Amino acid sequence: MFVFSIMSAAVLGCLTGCFTTDTYHNEKHSDTIRKDIDAAHRDIDRVLGLDEPSPLVEEE
């Protein structure tokens, strides 16, 4: 499990595109990936109807 965690972190670091030693450059890539994942999550919630309050829950 420990080796899998390390390998996952390494792969995630490589998914940012062009990995450099410039931390500012790498952080910009990481921010872009986070924003893309957040936008995809919001889109999926909108399609599934999860972004609106459920009509099955009674209001207090």
C-alpha cells in the first residue's frame, strides 16, 4: 500500500504536463488541473440533478 501511494503521487506529479524544477510553474499546472476537476464535478452534478435541493427532503 505504501509503494502504491508513492507511485500514485509520482504519477500525479507527472500528469501536470511539463514537470520542471520551477515551483511556480508547476503550481500553475496543479491549479489548472484542480479547476478542471472542479468544473467537471459541477457539470456532472448539474447533469445528475444533484446541484438542486432534493424535492424529497422536507423543508424545516
